[in-house]
Amino acid sequence: MADALIFDHVRTPRGRGKKDGSLHEVPAVRLAAGVLEEIRDRNTLDTAQVDDVVLGCVDPIGEAGGDVARAAVFAAGYDQSVPGIQINRFCASGLDAVNFGAAQVMSGQHDLVVAGGVESMSRIGIGASGGAWPVDPQVALPSYFMPQGVSADLIATKYGFTRDDVDAYAAESQRRAAHAWDQGYFSRSVTPVKDINGLTILDRDEHMRPETDMQSLASLNASFEMMGAMGGFDAVAIQAHPELEKLRHVHHAGNSSGIVDGASAILIGNRRAGRKAGLTPRARIKAFANIGSEPALMLTGPVDVTEKLLASAKMSLSDIDLFEINEAFASVVLRYRQAFDLDADIVNVNGGAIALGHPLGATGAMILGTVLDELERRDLNTALVTLCIGAGMGTATIIERV
Amino acid sequence: MTYKNFTLDVDADGIAHIVWDMAGKSMNVIDITVMDDLDAIVDRVAEDEAITGAVIASGKPTFSGGADLTMLEGLLREFHGQRSKDPEGAAKLLFDGSRRLTLIFRKLETCGKPFVAAINGTCMGGATELALACHARVAAEGDAVKMALPEIKVGLFPGAGGTQRVMRMAEAQPGLQFLLQGRTLSADKAKAMKLVDEIAPAKKLVATAVRMLKDGVDPVKPWDKKGFKLPNGPIYSPAGFQFWPAANAIYRRETHDNYPGARGILQSVYEGLQLPMDQALTVESRYFAHVLQSPEAAAMIRSLFVSMQELNKGARRPEDIKPNKIRKIGILGAGFMGAGIAYVTAKAGIDVVLIDRDQEAADKGKAHSDQLVSKAVQRGRATAEDKEQLLARITPTADYDLLADCDLVIEAVFEDREIKRVVTEKAEAVLKPRAIYASNTSTLPISSLAEASKRPKNFIGIHFFSPVDKMMLVEVIMGKKTGDKALAMALDYIKAIKKTPIVVNDSRGFYTSRVVMTYIREGLMMLADGVPAAMIENCGRMAGMPVGPLSLGDEVALDLAWKIVSATRKDLGVKYVEGPLDNILEEMVVKRERFGRKNGKGFYDYDGRDKSLWPGIPEVTGKPKPASAFSVEELKQRFLVMQALETARIFEEKCLTDVREADVGSILGFGFAPFTGGTISYIDGMGTAAFTELCRKFTKKWGPRFKPNKLLRDMAKTDERFYTRFAPEKNAEEQKAA
């Protein structure tokens, strides 16, 4: 089996996912095209050598609909021989795109692939693509559908995380992200979004609030309390986990992932293609896995998929130097650390989506790149990247430097 | 052409006056002959060029009670007979058979001529669906009209277009609630929901319908025209995504997903609203035929429709005693129960003498009726005149002499033998010889109370449930010497106040109290097993019970439970086996004075209307085990199996003699999981063999209280069903023979 090697990684800065966000003026296709262009230009890549462009996108509708990857190929001026495919596994789409591309390479069918993701949450809107899951009773009922924030609160209640616990985690994420920016840890991968004249539109993640502390977080009201009570979702949570009397609503905008716009791309290929293109491999995609998990908790899939992946890769937790788990909600990370008794110092060392934002379909490839940069900076070897996923799933990938 | 159940006359203006008036029935119902008639009538209206439009009215004081459910029972029997040989053929038979009304109504709706329904009174189920299929509806002013789609209450759903038309006419939220709750609408409410177009005085109902036709009623429904928009827009829209996730969640909250009928409504509406009407109706029919086959629907139809009707009609009444005309009753004790009984009695038009120790206490009891009826007036459910009449019927007093001309006296004093003895003697001293004396005791054996009576033949138990005005069941208890006349009087009285009776023989706790105590006890046993308290409560509700067992224990009062346990212990002496239950109750009641709701602390802490589980429970029971140590399904089963098993024991002891009473009594009396059809249907549904096997498994795992009794073990040998061995018809014949 061929090795799937990572040659390079780029991402956009993450723009606030609202109408006043800096990237709101930029079409989703352009965001994606931007990272495709950057990965081509800085590697002086002959795009005719690229076998596929695989992009994750969670709301592939409107301008991001159809096949946004093929659209981005045209916008970026890639060779017409480069096809594109858009995939969707909700929040893990970006990582699944990487795994999809890696699988093409590992199976020997493709030599060189660009994988990543794109999401313009400000332009398209979360949930805009609809879907049967929350509305069709034959899906909503067996999956114990509830808004993800209620599930995050269910995790906090079930596993004993208080409001202080989740707020403290959020404040630390902000601190770490600010520190990483200040120290230039992201500079290798973040490529500014520029206009057609070369003017910079955004060159820094704009969702961050480095001044965040426990006091400022304490002033925020829990976001999902009303929804849980009036919408019946608390009852759904409790029927799935009847040992709980009441749900403790602890999550709010300050300890949940930010809504942002952004795109990411990773260049993956086999050794021969790398040599031919004059590329130096940075890491190898060692193994990956997917799983369906208990849907009411919904966001504990990273625990299950990590167990599955370590077993299939015949590895143990101690083989992993750094963990990167998407900060969809603070309780997701706290539960992950609790389940594996992980030291906080090796998990999300440069902060995460609470501070930086979570551009749904792009995030998986972004955090994989972030942890790869960090492995190199610390001169460590192995990292595990994982994301929780709507409807109860988990995706995880292990990379190791070469 | 003539019709069996309808008349059709065409007036000078070409309007067909269709009057539904079934011979020999007090209320119109939809049966096969009605379907035949309607089918022919629609054809006639469509084809007869002289007819320009039609009014459908009723010749009876009510519009119609809806479909005759026995029709469906016959269809189901045919289905089950054919199923093993030809599954798809059987499915087709059921599908076609159960949608005939749908197709007739759709033909009416699309026949090209306008129909107006003139709704003069009660209009239920299939009749409401008929009205909705018409092109306009006018309802009678006042409170005569009661419009509902109550199918959900017997485990079904409105399967003749009801789900589709309601949701295309009404706003999504009230529409779905109307379907899922089976609630009854007044004419005004129906109009507010857009299910009725006009309201007119009863006398001008038909004239109004004719006027509407002359003014022009569109014979094409909005949804059969291009560009039709649902009241709240499409499902796949922002509004739909606001509504549907919560609708699904609230469905689960309210039903615990135990009711296929309710789920059928949700799914039919969800799918149907995305389709043109004909296909939407097909989809509705598919789900209807599916729900119709469910064991839940069969069990609910039997218990909550057939059996309940039979019991209400007096299935257990001795036939040879002529009906009693009850003019006046006496109530001893004007406390909460006595006051409630006074209210329901006066509401039924019967005079009440309400007696307590002194005038003040008696007046306080009457004030309860004032409160209830005033609230009804406020809500528009009663008039000021009703209130005046009702209150005038209640005479509060301390004077026993006023009982002299009462037909029946109901004693509702404190549960104390001595007090009960004294009031019995005082009442009997003035009562006319033929008057019946009833005790509303919930715990003391009637035969022993009857020892205070000089005429034990006339002494009976009439056990009401609290709150009296809401609870529909009354448990009649036959003492050893109670005579048939007393029974007839009790049943005639219960019929008069429009409640459902069950008749049981005397024993400690009778039927309902005895079984419900096992539910509470099982909750306590689970605490002792280390099940987390919240899990016990939630599993109780998920099993289908209205409240968790610990919550119920708090309501009943833990000190009372402790008293009962102590008394049983004393009665049994050395034979009593002490268990963890004694320790928990003793610790709660004796050491910690946690008596339940009444002193604001029990298994819950009470703070006004709010309550939360007492955090100190583990101090009493020990630290709970993790939830993962228990199976939710098994916990749910333990609750239902325990209660059903106790019912089987009561059957064996002949305290209960009628399967219908066991089932109906369990649902109406203590809310036993209605989707099972009741305690006995729960056993039959599983089969006595499987049930007995489950009892044995639980005996090994959870203790000897699950040991199956002899009756069950016997029946399990041939997997005999209770409804076979104790078939109601057979039972009646045996009783007649005896």
C-alpha cells in the first residue's frame, strides 16, 4: 500500500460568520479557490498532475451547491483535467476530505490530491441545506434529535462538568490561541484573503476575544435553556439518559465554537508524485477511522472513534504526542480528556474553535494542518486529530512526521 | 332513490337537503350502510343536473358520534385470518378496507358541486372528517357543538383525511395539537381554528347553510388549485425547521414514543404535507392500516372503547332490579373527598345533603363546589344559571335528620373505624329502610365496616378517586353481605354522575389501591437495588405510568405507607419477612420525618409548585450504582410486570372477576400504561407463558415478590389468555346460570 504523504497545508484566516464579518463579501467558491491557488503557487505545482480536488462542505447549497470543488477548480484556474468532488459528513467533512484523498492515494488509484473544505457560514447560513434528520419523524425519533447545544449540555450534565469548568476551558482556549498568534505559530499556514487587486481583505482570525476571562463569560446566559424546555428537547435528552433528573444548561456563545467563514487545503500524494513535483513530504497519514456513536449525546463520537482507530492502528494513547479535537463545545473536549485521562497540556495546545471559530466543512483540514505545524515546532512525531459530528458520529486521523 | 340512513330532498332552488337520521339509534354513527348511502348520495348530487349544491344535516340532536369501531374489528379479524397464507393479500385487504371512507369523502370533495355541513351538536371522529371534506361548514351557536377527532384516545388516528385536511386548514401548531391530543372544540374554537366557517343559531342552521350556497361556495378546495400554500408554509422552509424539530421532541416528551397512533399522525402529516391531496390521502391510509394492525391499537380499542362502553352501560348491573331514580343523596363528611362527591352529584342534577360536624365545616365543603363551578363559568363551560342551579342543590348542614328522604348515603369521613362506626349509626337512625349506605373508604375492608350497620345487605363500598371531578373511575366494593339492590343503586348512581364503575369483592386495598401500592413498592425496591432515583422515576414514566413511583409515594404520603407496612407486619407476625423496603421507609419516616408532599419533604424537596429529588436519598439507600449497571427496558418491565402480576393474584383470589374491569380500572384508576390496554391485556399481549417465564426470571434476579401465582402457572401450561378463560360473555352466562 502506498503512503499518503502530506506535502503542504494552507488555510484562510477565519472571518466572523456574520454580515459584518470581513469575509462576508467573498463568495464561497472564491474562498475555496484562494486556498487552491495558494497551494499551487507556493509549491509551483503543475495542476495537470492533480488527480482530484476533494472538498468538505456542510451546507452545499446556493453558491456552494452542486459540486463546489469542481467550481473552485475553474475559479482557481486549475487545469481542466482536474475533477472535483464535494463530500459531507457534517462537522468532520474537512477531515473526511483528507481521509478520502488519502484513501485514493493509499489504494494506488491516485497520485496527487488536494483535499480540504470550505464554508461561508455568513453567506449561506448554518442548516441552510436542510435534511430529514431534525424534521422527518422516522429519523428524528430514533436519532433522539436535539440541537447540538442541548446535546453539549447533556454531556456536561452526564459527565459532571459545571458552568465554571466549561467557562474555564473556554478562557484557556482564548489564551492559547492569542499566544499562538502572538508567537507566529500559525504564520506558515494562514494565507491572507485578498481582493482581485491584491488588497488584503483579511489576514488574521477575527473571531478571537483574547480579553475573555471568567468574569466576562459569567455574564452570558445559557443559550439552550429555553429551547430545551419549550422545544421539548430536555425531555428527549432525559429519555435517552434517564438517570438524569434535569439538564444543566452551561453552554453559551462564549464556550461554544464560533460561527465563521473559511477554507482550507492540504496537498496529499504518494512518494513518486512528490518527487516528480519536487515536493518534500512533511508527514504521513498513518491511519483513520469513522464511527457512529450514541446520537443523543451526539458529540462523544471522538471518544468512540479514537478507541476504534487506536485498536485498528495497533497503537496506544501513549503513542500520541499531541491531540487535536475540535472545540465544538467546551464539554466535548472536557469529556474527551476525561475519558482518556489526558493531560491538558497535550490537547489543543494552540486553542481551538471556541477562540478561532469553526467553519464547518473546512475545520477538519484546518486543525490537521495546525497540529502538523505544532509537531514540527515542538519536534514531536505523532498527532491524533478528531471531530465530533452531528447525529452522533466521529472521525479521527493519525498523522506522523516523516 | 331512497337511502337507509338519510333522506335527500331537492328544493326549488336546486339545493339538496340531506338529512342523516338513523333509525333505532339515539346518535348517528358511520357504519357500512352509511358508507353505502353516502357513496350513492355523492353520485346522485354530482350527476343530477337539477342539483346545484347540498346541505348535510342531522335529524338528531347531535350530528354524529363518528365511525363504529366494531366495523374495524371485523376487518382486522379478516386480515389476521388471511395473513399467514397471503401476507401481501391481507395487507391489501386491510388497506383497501380501511380507506373506503377516505375515498368517499374525497369523491365528495371533488364531485364538482359544493357541500355544506350543518353541524348542530356533537360531531366526532369520522363525522368531523366528513364535515372537513365538505366545502364549507356552519356550526350551531352555543355549547351544543363538540367537535373532535378523538381517535388517538383509542390508539388510532383520524384516517379518513383528518390529518391532511386539518393541517391544510388550521395553523400548524393548534392543528397538530388538535390531532395529537384528541381535544374537543366548541363551535367558537373550531371557527377560530378555521375548521368551521360560520356560526348560526341552531334554528337557523340549515337556512344559513342554504344562504351560504346561494352566496356561492367554491366547489374546488384551495389545495386542489394551483398555487395553494400551506398555512405555515412548506416543511422544508425556515418556518418548517422551527416547527418540526420541536414537534418531534414534544411528541416524545408527551408519549415516550409508546403510541403508534400518535406516531402515525406525525408521519402522515410530515409526508402528506409534501404531496398533492390524492397522494397525501394514500399515504395517510398506508399509515392508518399500519397503526390499525398494532397491538397497542387493538388493546386500546378493546379496553378504552368497547369495554368502557359496556361498563358504562352497566355490564355488571343485576338485570332483575328495576332502575333507581335517584333524587337525593346524603354525603357524610365535607372534607376534600366529600366536597368533590357533592360537586359531581349536584352537577348531575341530584340533590345533596352535605353533612359535617358543624355548619362551618359543611359550608366549607360546599364552597369547593362554588370554586369549581365558578371556574367553569369563567372558562365558558357553564352558565351563571348552571352555577345557581348546581349550588342550590347542595344543602350543607350538621343535622342528620335531613338524611331522612335520601336514596343513598355516601360516607366520606376520616379513615378511622370508630368515627366511621359512629356516623353509620347516626345515619341509619334516620334513613328510610330501603336507602343504601355506601362508604368511600379506600383501605378498610367493607365487610368489617358493615359490622357497624344494622342492615349489611344495604351496605356497600363506593370508592372515588381524587380529585373526584377529574377522575373517571369509581370502584364499587361488595362486602360479604352486600345485596344486589345495593349494587344496582351504586351502579345507577355512578351512571347518573357519568363515571365508569368497576365492581370488586372485598379485600384489603381492593383492586386499584392494592396494585398501585406495588408500583410504589417496586420503586423503593429499585432504590434498594442501587438504581439512581431519577432513573427510577423516568423509567416509571417511560413505562407509561403518569408519574414516577417515588413521586407517587410522596403524594400518597410515606408515613401512610409506613403505617400500612407496619400494620401488615403486625398482622403477619413471625411470618413477615423484613426487607430493604422497611429500612428505607423507617429511615425516611421515623428518623428523618420525611412524610412526602404533605410536609414538603419526601423523596422530593418541595418548593411551591417546583420539586426536585432530595439529594440525601443516597444517605438512606446507599450510594447508587452507575446507570449502565441497569437495563432501562428491564426497569420499565419490572414496573408493569409487578402490577400485572398483582392483578393476576387478585383475580385468583376472586376479588376481581371481570377482565374488562381489571383493564379499564387500571387505566382510569391509576393510569396504568394505557397503550397496553390495562394490566390484564398487558399479560395477554405477551402471552401467559411468556409472562410467567418473565416473572420467573425476575424472581431469580430481583426477588420472590415476582413469583407467579398458581392461576398464572396453570394458564401458562397452554399459554391460555385471560380474555379466553375469563371471556366477558362467558362470565355473564355463568353468572346468569348461578
